Amino acid sequence: TIYVITPTYARLVQKAELTRLSQTFLHVPQLHWIVVEDSEQPTALVRDLLASSGLAYTQLHILTPKDRKLQEGDPSWLKPRGAEQRNEGLRWLRETASASRGQHGAASDDAVVYFADDDNTYSLRLFEEMRDTKRVSVWPVGLVGGMRFESPVVEGGKVVRFHTGWRPNRPFPIDMAGFAVSMRLVLANPDARFDGNAQMGYLESSFLQGLVTMEQLEPKAEMCTKILVWHTRTEKPKMKREEALQKQGLGSDPHVEV
Amino acid sequence: TIYVITPTYARLVQKAELTRLSQTFLHVPQLHWIVVEDSEQPTALVRDLLASSGLAYTQLHILTPKDRKLQEGDPSWLKPRGAEQRNEGLRWLRETASASRGQHGAASDDAVVYFADDDNTYSLRLFEEMRDTKRVSVWPVGLVGGMRFESPVVEGGKVVRFHTGWRPNRPFPIDMAGFAVSMRLVLANPDARFDGNAQMGYLESSFLQGLVTMEQLEPKAEMCTKILVWHTRTEKPKMKREEALQKQGLGSDPHVEV
Ligand SMILES: O=c1ccn([C@@H]2O[C@H](COP(=O)(O)OP(=O)(O)O)[C@@H](O)[C@H]2O)c(=O)[nH]1
Ligand SMILES: O=c1ccn([C@@H]2O[C@H](COP(=O)(O)OP(=O)(O)O)[C@@H](O)[C@H]2O)c(=O)[nH]1
Ligand SMILES: [Mn+2]
Ligand SMILES: [Mn+2]
């Protein structure tokens, strides 16, 4: 099984993003989608979308504490996004695994964990590449970090350094979309988690450090030469006319879910 | 068959957009994708993507004349985008239909034509809704025109006016994503086409005028109360670090397709 952990939060494009993402995942055999809402309560929008998605899924939620959350107007790099949500997904995985131990013990033995933001674009081949991850597998990510792509650099079948536009000497200068971890490793390291207070660009490192060394990374996607995932971002829709009409009592029906 | 006509043009996010779009369409039975590139020649990127998509498709191309094309820095509403490409798709449909007449004459009789931009988000239900279009079917579009949604307004089963934030009295104030046309109607009106010189906001009207009246529109999506398509737009990725590294000869490998 591939466990995909997706942080998500309420905004105008949320349903659109989750809709197209669910369509991608629906093509992938043996995928379990763990959707973690950045909210105080589970929302009906996400509940209904998951229920009609046709996917195996788990709906979780945890609110990012206000002091760790980006505020309107903050530059997007100021604070990491989705850290508590990914940790909540990890917590659920470990709890579920330990509850089922003894019953069908080895069930999760060849499972893989992947962190998939709700706005990226994923090729179907990516999931086949990550499926046999032993510890941590890695591959390039397109359109990230101000670059056409960032990528591990492979020599003689091993990752020897990283192609990145910024601080190549970070422990793991890899975007969240650029690696998967075996369930075995997640369970063997019960304290591994994302540090929501990590400096900019160090969130991935805060999790991977201690789990794996650069030498142990398993390069996928034809030795990291193919782009199978893109760090796309969706424009925030303008609501100028909506706001003007609302002032006249003529706004779009608020009962219609968008 | 649903014939989906998609204009597309080369840019950093093109492969990502077409990748996720192809995954959507791959869930839809009896869909034929007509991809029309805004280019002088068919490109290898689109050819390879289509060939490995698993979809039934046709790859066409036609370059937008320079004087009709948006230039870097122009506001996006200045000129209609994709008009010549959609017309090229219509041309191919009519030519193909007339070539096959006599052989399997009625084959296209219950076919439907839909214009799907490469950056929007489409629910799978949308395609079921449009499948039995008699003349022109319509439904709401989310996140368009500065509004939460724009929509035909239905009373007594008929479209009586339009909910839109701007010039409600245009003949058809409907986004490209908000209607489908029966193949029969397209063939019965061999001159119906998009006017690439239409004023802003009148491109859809230039095609629909003459094909149908407001009274004849067939409302779908539960009498136009459900949002099944979203006018999402993807951010243009920043390439600051890439450009800086390229100056040092350290840019991302240009042979890697992104
Ligand atoms: O306040 C927030 C902002 C973002 N996210 C989620 O965290 C992930 C990363 O956020 P985003 O895509 O905005 O980051 P960027 O594209 O800037 O790297 C996405 O799945 C978001 O839905 C979240 O849960 N709460
Ligand atoms: O120079 C261009 C610009 C756009 N398009 C295509 O035309 C459609 C509409 O363009 P866009 O999505 O940029 O329009 P908007 O989102 O602003 O309505 C999309 O399928 C684009 O790929 C095109 O073929 N050539
Ligand atoms: Mn993102
Ligand atoms: Mn668009």
C-alpha cells in the first residue's frame, strides 16, 4: 500500500484541487489517502468529497497554532505549511499499525509513505517508482525553488549531491514532493517528525535527518533523470465582482458549494 | 462520443497541466481528446504525452497570428486566447465527419463537443451531464469572472437569465467551460466559429449566437445548482535561481523535459 498524506486547508480553490488530485489517485492501485485538514473540525466539504471519491481514505484534522500559521500578506516562505498536518498523518499511521500488530502483523511491511501537497501535479508513473522503497527513495521535482527542477545527482547508482538553486549543503535539499519513506522506517523511528519551527528550507531535513544518510537514498525515475512530479501552484482567484455584488445583495448563492 | 477540444501552448507548466488533464479524461468513457497546439509545428512534448496517455486523441496545431496574440506584459483580458485553436478543432471535426459520411453515417449522431482549456478543473460528473446534449447544454462555472461562480438562472426548467458579475446582457455571458454543443448542431452550422477579434467577453457569444437561443439552452448539473467545473489558473513559476545559475553555466540540464 502507498499511504499518501495530504495537508489541506479551506480556501476558494480547495475543492477544485482535491477533485483533480482524487482523480489522479483513483488510477493508482493500492493507494490509501490520508487527508489532514488544517481546521478545528472536520469539514463537510472534505467529508463529502472523500466519500464520493471512490478511494480508500482517512479524514483527519489538526489546526495549525495561530503563531505558526502564515497570515494574510506574509510572504509564503516565512513559515512552513502543513507541518502539523503531516505529523498528524504520521501519528495516525503509527497508531493504526500498532493497533493491528499481532492481528495481521506484517500487513504494513511493504507499505510506503508519501507526502503529497494538494496543489502539486503527479504523474501516474511516480507511484510505480516509489512502490518498492526500502528506506527512502528520491527523484527530481519540477518547477520548484525558482528552478526548472531540483534533483538528486546520481553517480554510479548513488546520490552524491543535489542540484538546487539554494543552499545545496542543507542536509536534504529536497522538496516534500521528492521523496517517499518505507513504512518500516517510519515505524522503526517513532519520533521522526516534521519540525514546524524549522528554518525556511529545512522542513524536509528535519524529518529525514536521523532516518537516512545521503548514501542510503534510493534514486528512482531513471536515476533521477525524469520529471514525474511538478510543484505547481494555483492562483488565488480574484473576487472583485463578487464583493461588489454582495454589497448590493446580489452575490452568488452562498448555499452553492464551490 | 464526447469530443473535447483543448487549445494549449508551450510554457513551463504545460506538461504538468496536460498530465493532470489527461488523468481526468482517462476516467471518462467514450472520450476523444482533440489537442490543438498554438504552435507552428506539432511538438514532441505533446506528441509523446498523448501517445502514452492511454486516450483516444488527435494532435492538431495552428499558430495564433502575432497581431492576435497576447504579448508578455499584456493584461490577460486584452485578447481572446485559444480562438484559432478551437476553430481548428471544429474544422477537423467537420472534415472528419464529412469524410466518413456514407461509411458509418450516423456514427457522430449522438456525439457532443466540449471546449476544455488546459488549466481548468473538471469533475467526472460533468461529462455524464453533458453526454445527452441535444443542442447546447449549460451549467455553472466556479471561480470565474471575479465571482465564486457564474451560472445560468433556471426557472420552470428553462434558462431565463444569467448570474454574472459583468454585462449580464451579453448574448451568452457563459464561460467557455460552461457549455457543450451537439455534434449534430456543429455539422448543421458549418460556418459557426469563434471570432478571434471579438470584444473581451464576447468570444463565447460569437460562437453560440446563431446556433441557439437562450430559451433552447438545456440546463444540466441539477438545474444549474451544482459546480462541476472550476476556472482554475496556474501560477507562472518563478525562474530567478535558474537564471542566476544559468549565467554560471550551472543551470538545470536542458535535455531533461519538464
Ligand atoms: O495554512 C495552511 C497552508 C497550507 N497548507 C497545506 O500545506 C501544503 C503546502 O502548502 P502550499 O501548497 O501553500 O505551499 P507551497 O506551494 O508554497 O510550497 C498544501 O497541501 C496546503 O494545502 C495547510 O494545511 N495550511
Ligand atoms: O497564447 C495562448 C494562450 C492560451 N492558449 C490556450 O487557450 C486556453 C485559454 O487560455 P488561458 O487558460 O490562459 O485563459 P484564462 O485562464 O486567462 O481564461 C488554454 O487552454 C490555453 O492553453 C493558447 O492556446 N495560446
Ligand atoms: Mn504548493
Ligand atoms: Mn485558463
